[in-house]
Amino acid sequence: MNRPLENIRVLDFTRVLAGPYCTMLLADMGAEVIKIERPESGDDTRHFGPYKNDESGYFIYLNRGKKSIAIDLKTEKGIEIIKSLVEKSDVLVENFRPGVMKKLGLDYETLKKINPSLIYTSISGFGQYGPYSQRAAYDIIAQAMGGMMSITGYDDTPPTRTGSSLGDMSAALYAAYGTMVALFHRQQSGEGQLIDVAMVDSIFSLLESNIMRYTINEELPTRIGSRHPISSPFDVYACKDGYIVIAIANDSLFLRLCHLMGEPELSENQKFKTDPLRKINENELKDRIEEWSKQYSVSTVVSKANEAGIPCSPILNIDEICEDDHISVREMLVEIEHPIAGKVKIPGHPVKFSSTPAVIKNPSPSLGENTDEVLQTILGYKDIEV
């Protein structure tokens, strides 16, 4: 089955997480992704654990389905090769600090003269312009500057980074989205363009109602743990042998919960009759719910709640979610065969297409594995030139 991006060639100058995740998504959909790496050392994540047979699991996951060429960008010949590849490519993705590609002579303004239809996607901490554009950034910097850490954690603990690198991952998703929109625009107009994605912008855009609470009500959102800022009950609740999450955002769901608890009259209590009232009195309501939930195991409460149509979930550890039947059926954990590491299980593609499904076709490449192939088949180099 043909995949939607099979005729698209991507030059991938990215490393670590945000950029590689973006280009991984493109590779899953059929794009020919040519990863440009430093000779000898390659992408930093080749040296990140965990390891299997001395191969980085981090790198294996993020660089599946790509080709690797080792090119020294500090040499004239290296730059010449890249510019020749730009002529024959559709997309370039990079996540250097702003200005680095310009110093190399590989900035958008230079390369669009070689290929006017080139889509040039840049991912950085603070963007290509603005007062902070030259600042160094990692995920935790983006979460801090973007506002996410100020609302993550509990009010009596220090601000907390989210458990996953949300700054990197959100920027990667926006970069992939932007690239696809630009490809669609190019199909209609023939024009390429520059796409500028900042990790801080990406985090800021995910703050959703917190921004509106400030701009409309001049309310300053703060850290409130797992509670919802507007609705209740919407939190973590204790059971006899662990914790669950219950999420109630309307009166009809609350009525179902009251019946499940054997206290239908609770829904008519003036303290809990509406969502705003429940929010005001949420501490008292939480005590009432836990008087009930602590009598039962996690599995019992979750089963009863799901049967009643109440949003409720156990809090799964990583091992539990990896072994979960739903994840298996959704093909969200897939096994690939790596020539060195052997069989490795990695996360699957999260978007399910009815006609053109994503395919994790090839494992991650070894450093420079495809240099000869790319130079010969795309640029027409002879053996002696290689």
C-alpha cells in the first residue's frame, strides 16, 4: 500500500528529541528522510541510554525508518553536497539555535534561491526572532518560560516539570503539522516557505483556559495538583489499595456518581447541586467520595464506575500501560527488528488512517549507513568520487 508521503524527500538536520520526533512522524507516513549527521559522533542521542547491544533505545525509537549520511558541514565539500541535495528535496528540517544554519550558508534565504519550492522547517527554543531568540533552551527551559511549570504540581511544593518532555514533543507535533500544511499549500501554489516553531510558543499554546482565566477574569492560575481549575469532583481519590482518577464535569455525571455511592440525595445538597458549588466545596466533597472509595479496591471502583458510564481510571505505571490490552490492540507498542540491537519494542504511530496507515518499515540507521547510497543514487556520484 502506498503511503501519502512516499514521493517526499526530507533533509533532516535535527538531533536529540523535538526535531527527530517531527521527522519520525514524516518517515512513518512514507517520506524519505535523510538524516544528516556529524562524522564519528552523529546525533547526541546515539549516546543516550537505555542501551541494547550497545545501541541506544532512545535513538532507535526516534530515528526509525530514516537514512543516515555522515557529512562534515565545516568543509566546502560537505556544504556542496548539501546544496546539491537541497535541489532534489522537498523539505528541510533543522533544530539548531537560530543563526547556526546561516553561518553554515544553509539558511532559508540562501537555499530558497537553489530550490524555491523548498519547505524549510526550523525548530528552536524561542523562535527565529524576538528578544530571547538567541537563548539556549532545553525542554525544562521551555516549560518554565512558557508558563507550564507555574501550574504543575501542588501549591505547597516547588513548580514541577511535567513527566514527559512536553516542550519538545509539542514543538515536534506543531512542526510536523506546519510542514504538512506547507506541503498542501505548495501543491496548490508551487511555493515553498519557512516554518518557524518555538518550544516556548508551543507550550504557551497548550495552556488553554489558564490564559483565558487571566485575560478575561484577571485571575492568576496556580498549582493545584491533579484538581481541575473549574470542575469538581475532578481529582485523584484514594481506594483501599491505591488511587484512582474520577473526572466529573457536569451535573448528570455527578448524579450517576451519587447513585453509585449509594447517596442519591447528595446531588440535591445545596453545597454540591451545581458544578460551581461543588468546586467551592470540593474539599468536603472529596472527603465524602473517599469515605466510599476507601471501602473498595481500585479494580472494583473502576469497574463499577465504568459500568455506570462515569469517567474513571486507575493510575497505571509504565509497565502496566505497556502490557495493557488496549495499547496492544491499538498497535501503540510495536516490535521491530534492529540489525544490532535485535528485537526492540517501541511506541507505534498514534494517528490511525483507514486507507493509508502509517508503517514503521525500517529500523533506525547506523551512523553514515546510507552515505554511499545517497551520493550515488540521488547525486550520481561515481565510486571513486564517493
